[in-house]
Amino acid sequence: MTYRVLWEPAALAVAQKLAADDRTGVQQVFAAVDLLADNPRPAGAFTVGSSGIYRIQVGLYRVQYEVEDQTVTVTVFHLGRL
């Protein structure tokens, strides 16, 4: 089952801002997030607090996202630099 990947506007704005200084790193983040469509709970993903919230590390960045199995969506809501 393929999940639909959505970005919250705030997380997308951070990605655009970070890309000004580290385009390659942010491209790696987008590539990793795209892979979540096929496997929203990859090895190395950590649960955060409440159910359905996960965190992955991609290079120098941390991505937090929510998995909704009923709607088959992955929503990225936070991107930050480590």
C-alpha cells in the first residue's frame, strides 16, 4: 500500500529556508521523505510521544511526521537541524 506524503506549510517553509545554505542536505531529506510513501515506519524511525508520531534522522536533519493508516497518509510537520 502506498501512502500519500503531505508537508505542513511550516515544515515546507523551513525546508526552503535551509535549502539556501544546504541544498544537498535538503534534497536528501526530500528523498528520504519520499521513501516513507512505501514504508512509513522504516528501520531507524523512532516513535515520539503519542501514537502515530515518528522521527527520522537524515544527515544533519530531523524529520517528524504523523502516520495515519486510516487515511493512508504521512504528514511531515517538523523539520529541524540537529
